[in-house]
Amino acid sequence: MTQDLLQQLVEMRGIETQYVDAWGKPATIAESSKAKLLNVLGYDTASEEKIQSQIIDDISSVWLSPLNPVQVVRSDEAIVIVVRLPIELVNDEHVITVHCENGKIEKHTFTPVDQEMTTMAHIDEVEFHEYVVSLPLNLPLGYHTMALSADDDQFAESRIIVAPKACFTPEPIAAGKKIWGLSVQLYCVRSEKNWGIGDFTDLATLIEKAAGVGADFIGLNPIHALYPANPDACSPYGPSSRRWLNYLYIDASAVECFDDESVQAVVNAEEFQKTLSHARATEHVDYEAVAHIKLAALKAVFDVYDARHLRKNTKQNKAFKAFVTEGGESLDMLAVYDALQSHLKAKGKDCWGWPVFPEEYKDYHNPAVAKFKKANAGNVKFYLFLQWIAAQQLEAASSKATECGMTIGLYRDLAVGVSEGSAEIWGNKDLYCVDASVGAPPDILGPLGQNWGLPPMDPRKLYEQAYQPIIDLFSANMASSGSLRIDHVMALLRLWWVVKGDDAKEGGYVYYPVDDLLGILALESHRNQSLVIGEDLGTVPEEIRSKLADNGVYSYRVFFFEQAEDGGFFSPSHYPVQSMSTLTTHDMPTLIGYWHCLDLALGKDIGLYPTDDILQTLYADRHANKQSILDSLHGHHSIPENVGSDVNTTGMTGELSKGMQVHMAGGSSALLSLQLEDWLQMDKPVNIPGTFNEYPNWRRKLTKNVEAIFETHDITELAAQLTQARKQASA
């Protein structure tokens, strides 16, 4: 009986009990994992009585809510809502009033008993009925408030979201134009002037130079806000807030007031210059050094700017205040968090994240935090200022793409979650299950499974909050760009949850309201004129791929994963048109690294493979794959005859690398993304999945300054061939 009740609760909360793994084999979630997942969702599974009581509470909660918290409908669908009422009210006349986002008010009057009744229940001896009510209203796209009233007494409110059928696609791409662009980890970029980390000025330079040789977009790593007081927490996929920006990408020298005498005194100090020289010279980004000098310079700039503009009735102050007002609680939360973390660090206290803050500071909404904010208003204002400047500089880079005629311009990357100690969780703990983490079951990229250390959103809480956190995420990350890449787009359907203390393979899938989330994505995509790319790699049910395609989301096709059952590689001409193709990703080796198995050797050195047999199997598979690649490339005449056809004697040469990239450019995908590292023939990866301190992830710089990259004949020749191949593929 207990197992039956447990299974009922598992199904009510969308926990998957069976799935197909990355190798196409059926897999089952352990019984113990089901109970643990329910525990992190807030359920007590210790006894049959407690489970039964919680099921009753959940069911009662629904029946006692006359309207659902939110409903998403598509523009081509009839609007049908559900109303739940006690039996004594079902004969009364009720009014649905919709306050549209554009200010228009629509009303519909109905009597529940005249509608279709779908089911009934008894709650605390009161009979409740559920009715389906059709609203004969023509609502515009957008976010609208819906209220239910009777006898002029409003007693329920809900949100209704009207979304387009599919996401936005730019007209040239819809008309068949095929384009190419470069993906780059912005922090990796070297330049003649940056301070040891790529910045938004470097990005504008890269855009201009790439556009000049035919590129139609620049793809970025997530540029989410990290931790000013904890700079070595540098993974762009483990941010503090996904709505705001990493201030380290600000070009301090481009901010007004940088030339002020007081600022120059800070910048020209001997220690500052020594640290700056070190930060610029290192092979890997020294985040501690970069943060030290950037915070010092930007604080000096802020002091001058604040006195000159932000304490007076100036246009700058009006713009700053408007930015802060629009940012609302989310922006305030981040600024207070950054100021508080910096304050605790200065006092020598443990401060990596809110879980180790003093008790009175562990929640943004605590009175002590409000008191801290008031007492440290200047520092909080400084962190607000950093976000304002970062937004301006990102917008300037995006405008450069428009000016250069790029079809897409920037594409941004949305991380799948935030880290445990993040400001985003600190300010909305109800939404997150902090005793679990997002990850992945065992697959090709991670044979042991992966635990990413990112607490997941509770899908029910997200629903109860009328999806506002997701709306804010999509909107913020489509700003100042022409496209959004959603990392691990499967998160819209399901996420692999790993309970704290468990191995990644012991996790389980929890489902999310995919159709609602896709509707919101489509709405924000049209509002921001942003094409959407979904990173659909790993363990992906085939039905979600077709659902994403129907919703206008572009698939993500990686050459090395596009293999037939016989081991051969599919021609890029067989890829879906509605996709972005690529050779490699930030989680994979570079072309040279792949071809010479440097990633496998590195994995062995850091203990990534549990047995030598697994490693030898990977070597054998790689050897066979490389031969199949050579066969395919020669079969399509994509590489010259002088490039060897035997893998045993053919290394990764410039000709082979160029041939593979041009081979991809002749494919059918609307978008082709190539890694800047491969243009520079680099051999070290930027990230090794499943590692933490074993390898300097997210730190490896490019080998050339951005100003010099496009002055190389081989690179300009490759760019010209890519552009020509894309034109031919468009015909």
C-alpha cells in the first residue's frame, strides 16, 4: 500500500520512473531515488499516513483555488479556462474580467452550471464542481490579468498568457539564407588593450572584423553575473544571477570619467600596473587579479561619476534611475548581495555564498538585510552602477553588429541554472530545491553521469509564481542580441535531479510544463526579435525534438555526434534546415585535440575514466570514427587528394581542418557556428565536463590578439570559402 501511495505522489509531482538512456536502452529509477526526490520537494515519506495526508492536502489545495495560477494559450487557439467552485455558487452569475497588458478590458459573463462540468470532489464535506468555460474573447499577444467575480465581489485572480504559435525567425533566414558565424568564450579573448580578460570593447572589435570577412553572428558563452567578491567561482554555467551581467566584461577605460585625475592616480599606481601586466601576460585568465584591478578602477570611476552626475538632476541620473526602477527587486537583490558578500569578505568571514552567511543575512527578505542595505547604500549603488554600465556596453556591441549588417549579430547563451550560493536563490528560496542539483545521467560526454551543482526550480512553485521567473529570464537574455541559445534545452521538458550526497547516476528525471514554457519562449522571442536555438544533445526523447521544431526552436547539430548505426557520419546536407550546426562545442576538444586524442590523454591524467578498459574502448572508437570521417570527407570531395585517406598516417593539418569546416558550410543547416579556437589551431579545451579543480576550466585564453586574428591570410581565405559555400547552399 505504501509503495502504491508513493507512486501516486511520484506521478502527481512529475517524477519519471523509466526512461531511455543515451545508448538507447531502457533504464529505471530506483525506488530509493523516488522517495529522496519527493523529500527534496518537501514531502515526508516516512509513513503511509503521512504520504496519504500530503496527497489529500495537495488535492484540496487545487480544489480550493477557483482559478489556476496561470494559463498559456496560443494565438490560434480558443481560450478555455477551468473554474472550480463549491456547489452553492454554481447557479450564480459570474464574471471573468481580463485586464489586457495594453490597457484594454474584456469581460465575459457566465453561469457555471450552464457550462461543461468535468469532475467533482468533496473537500471537508463540501461538494466542489469543476467547469470548463470558453471565453469568446479576442485577446492580443501578451501577459494579461484575469479576475473572477460574483455580485461585484472579486474572489480569484489569475494570469493568462497569449503566445504566438512559434518562435521568431528573421526574414532572410526564413527566406532560405544560410549563414555562418563564430562562437567564442568572451573571457578568452586577448587584445592590445584589455586587462587580462576579454571585454565588451573586444567584442565590438571582433564583431566588426568578423563581419568584414562574411560572418553573420558572434556566439557568446553565458555572460551572466558571477561573484565580484569570489572571482575564482568563474564558471559561466554556475552564475549568481542569469538576469544580470558579469561586470568583469566592462571595459573600464571606456567609461566616462575614466580620464579623471583621481582615477588615473589609481590606475597608474605601481602595484596596479604590476598586477595589470601580470593579468595580461598569463596563459590562463587570473580572475583574482582581474577582479582586483577592475573593482579598484571602476570604484574610482564611480566615485567621480556619482558626484558629477548621479547626485544631480542630470540626464545620466534620470537614465540610471530608470534602469534601476525597471530592474526592480531582482536588480536590487543582486546589488545588495554583491555588497554584502564584499562586506563579509573584508571582515574575514566565510562568504562563498548565502548558505555560510551569518543567520540574519541568509535571506534577502530578512530585516537585517534591509538594515544593511540602508547602512551601505553607497556600495549597493556602486553595484547597481556596474550593471548599468555593463548593459550599456553590451548594447553598444550589439549595435555594432547591426551597423555592420550582420543577419543575427550576437547570440547569447542561457545557462541551465544558478549555483547553490547564488543571489537568485538567496532572493527566491521558495522556488528552488536546494537539497538537489541538476545534472545528467551517464552518457557519452560523462560516463559516470554529471552533477552540475545547480539547484533546480520546483516546477509547481514556478507555476504558482505564474512563470514570472522564466519570463524574466527569457526577456533579459534576449536583450541586446539577435538570438538566444538555450543550454540543455531539455530543461523545458525535464531535468535530471541528483539529491545532495548521491552519485549522479542515482538521480531521476522531474518533468516541467513544456508546452507552457515553449509558449512563453515564443512570446519573448517575438517581442525581442530573437531567433532561438536549443542545445538538444545527450539523452533526448525524439518527441521533444519534433515539439521544439514545431515551436520554431532551432536544433543544435554537432558533426561528431551525427552518426549512423554503421558508424558512418551523416553528410551535413542531411541536417535539418531548422538547426545550427557545428563541429565542436565548449564541452568538447578542439579539432586538433580530437584528432590527436589529446582529450583522452588529458582525461587519463586527471582520473576521468574509472577503468583502463573504458579508456581503451574510447581510443578504439575514436580511431574508427576518424577513419569514417576521412572516408566521408574524401567521398564528398571536401578535402584535397593530397590529404591522406588512412587514419594511421593522417594527422590534423591546416588543409584537413579547413576542409572539415567548409564541408560543414555546404550543409543544409540555416546556421553554422565555428569555434575561434579551431581557426587558431589550438589544442587545449576550454572545459572538461565533470571536473572541478582537476583542470583550469573556463580560463584558457586565445593564442592571438583579436586585432591580429583577421590579418592572417589562411583565416581570411577560410572565411571567404565559408561565405561562398554558404551562398551555394542557399541557392
